[in-house]
Amino acid sequence: MNPINPINPTNSFMKQKRIHIVTMGCQMNVYDSEQMLRILAPLNYRPTSQLDNADLILLNTCSIRKKAEHKVFSFLGRLVRMKQRRPHIIIGVGGCVAQQEGYRLIERAPHIDIVFGTFALGRLPTLVQQVEDQRKQIVDINPRKGSEPLCVGEPVLKAGRATAFVTIMQGCDNFCTYCVVPYVRGREVSRKPEEILEEIRLLVESGVREVTVIGQNVNAYGQKNGHGCDFPTILEHVSNIEELHRIRFTTSHPKDLSDRLTEAFCKLDKLVPHIHLPVQSGSDRVLRRMNRGYTRDFYLKKVARLRNVRPDIAITSDIIIGFPGEEGVDFDATVDLVRQVGFDSLFLFKYSDRPNVAAAKFSNKVPEAVKGDRFSTLLEVQREFTLAKNKALVGSIQEVLVEGFSKKSRNQLTGRTPCNKIVNIADGADGMARVGQVLPVRIVEAFSHSLLGQHVGKGYGKYPGKNGGMSYAA
Ligand code: 5AD
Ligand code: SF4
């Protein structure tokens, strides 16, 4: 890399440049955006929160649903005028839409300088340098070379942050008939366990107290890479890291939820009692057409087993509404399953066709108006469950890992319970010094998306020192 000359600030290599990254989509993209910042730092790019003064603007895109893809094009539209005003800026589009569309992106939006697909992340510094030097447009949607690591750069350390995502695997081999992921993220690849553990250790040293290990289907971790370590085993290793308080993971496929993983919820103290287990539909006929590899009954048995092992476990899920061929009876079966399980919360998505996926060619597409009606019906059913579950916590004392100030006010701290409920804490007196601490908090009020609580004891964690156990004395 170019050496930085501290004596000659006019050296063009010295000139500090600003990078602004817009991250769309899932946690994998959040993690990838942090990697982009890290690997572009040696080219003298420093992050800026303002779009208007950035020299390099990167869009990290998502193509899971049509709506996500529309967002990319409307954002690119906003950048046309900016590029006319400030022609020196470099615009790069990465992530899943980049991988999917490649050259077509530049045809549609000629003000883009770089299109870099999901496998080109490690090559980003070279691509940026090429554009800086030669001012040419570049498209790199080539596959990852065997020798290239899955995650690039040193881990991004999070001073002042209590939580972090860590990618442990990427891609998916399942080919659910609605899903674009196998096409834009490729087949399953797992990171080496020692690399993951080292990254988490460094994060913990920098103050992180909760990690969420992420992947498209974490249950498949290590199944085909021969690292000699499967998902429950890597969780066990992670839980041995001192000073780490909590482990979360997402996302898991119900068909791969093994008994060993279920038992980990009882065995590993640091593994929080929360699982995101996307069911997608409550109708066997639809599940079959989705190629999900399980039945409604199988799913319900997995839920029962989880609750048997860990009665307080929070279960959340994803549901697709209006999958091609979904009839009234199928939708009724989904509503019935939702009532039967009583999820803590649900993410509902109206089905949309995606490029290359099998379901795009299925007949009997469900009209948008019908999808809209079903969406509202299910939303209403779930709203009651979510609120009732939150209300049931009023009066209880919850362990809240403090993440920072609440969005509403700097007089309030915010954090999450082990079950992933957001809690705003009325007393924010100690401010950021509390970040990373686990506080005992009495829940005083429940809303549909959050809880309000009162801090009632000393807690434990980074400040004032090592884990001292929870003290409930106020
Ligand atoms: N249409 C609608 N929702 C989709 N999802 C994935 N593909 C589609 C699609 N084509 C939803 C699934 C998945 C979540 C991340 O996005 O519910 O679990
Ligand atoms: Fe997509 Fe299915 Fe893989 Fe999940 S398991 S990423 S829904 S193909």
C-alpha cells in the first residue's frame, strides 16, 4: 500500500478522502460494510456520515425481495445530480443486486463507477485504486478464488459498542423455490473456527459483550468444509471466551435444527433464549412447493422440543404471504400455526418474483390485493400476541445489556433482554459509561415494539470491573 508521509501533507497519497456507505438489507451486509471500511482505510478513506461531502459512495445492496431492489434504483437516481455537480466522486455498487445485475447496472445507471459483486469484496481496494488512477468503469462479478478468504481485513473493533455481528458462513445450498440467495451469495462456505474465535476474542477485548454469529443457514456451519467443527461445537468454543456475556445466532433452517443445537439452549449459559426460526408457511402443500424440506407437524415438534428444553425461549419467524398457488385454506393453515405457536414476533413478507428462482415460473400467482388482505389479517393476529407477550413482562426484572442511549432521548439508555426485547431505561444518568454492562431492570410499561424499565440494581460487566455476578440491591 502507499506509504503515508507525515512530513509532506500535500502528497496526494496523504490527502484524506471520505467514504460514505449506504447499507441495505440483512446483517450480512452490515458486517460486509464494516469490512469495506476496514480494507479501504489503507487507501486513506475515512468514514463520513454525510453523503454530500463523500469522495467515495458505496451502496451495499440487497435483492431478497423486489422492494429491496427498487430501493437501490431510487437511491441511485438521487446520485445523478450529485455526480454532475461533483464529477470527481466515485460511486460503487456492491452486494446482492450488484452480483445479480452486473453490467446491466451500468447500462441503467451510467454514473456508477464500480460494480462489485458479493465475491469481489476482497478485491475492492484494487478496484477503487484502478478507478482513481484511470477513471474507467469496472464491473467485477467474478467468483471468489479458492485462496481468497471469506472475510477480509482485520476485524473491525468496536470501541464504545457492546454488540457485534460475526459472519461464520455464507451462501446456501437449499434452493427454496422463492429465494435468490443461492444465486447471489453462492453455495455454502464456512469460515475456519480458529479465525472466527480470534475475531470474537479481539472484539471482546475492544469492549464487545454480545456477539451475533450470522450466516444464511448457520445450522449448516462446517458441514462440508471439513474444518472438523459443526455449529453446536463452535458455539461451545465461543461460549468459553471470558468476558463475553451473550451469544446470539441467526438464521437457522428448521430442517437442520438438530437435537444437539436445541440442547445447547440449556447447556450453554451464554446462549440467549431466543431463536429466529423462519417457518414461511403453515400449509404442507405450500411448504412442499417452496422446497422447504419439512412439514407443519415437523416444525411444531421442533418448537415443542425447544420449549421443553428451554421454557422461556422466545421464538420469532418469517412468513411469506401469497406464495404462488397459496389458496384461502393454505393461508388459514398459516394463521392457525401462528396462533398455535404464539411467536414473540413475526416478519411478514408479500411474495415477489426474483430472477432465476423456480417460483418465478410457477402459475397461479396471487393477486396483489389478496396478498394485501392476508397481510393485514396476519399482522393483526400477531400484533395481539406480541403485545400480550410484552405485557406479561411488566413487573418482572430483566437483565438488560446496555447498548447506548435510546433513540428518543439522551435521558434514557437502551438495551435488550436475553429474549431480544428492546428495553428503554428511564434512568440514563450514567450515560455511555454503562455500555456493555448488564443491568437488572424492572419492566414498568409494555408497548408493541419495546418495553420501558427502571434500573433497580448494580448489575455486572465491563464497568466497574469484571463479572461480579448480579446484585439486585438498588
Ligand atoms: N418474496 C418474499 N419474501 C421473500 N423472502 C425471501 N425471498 C422472498 C421472496 N421472493 C423472505 C423469507 C426469508 C426472508 C429473509 O425474506 O421469509 O426468510
Ligand atoms: Fe434462501 Fe432457503 Fe437458503 Fe434461506 S434456506 S437463504 S430461504 S434458499
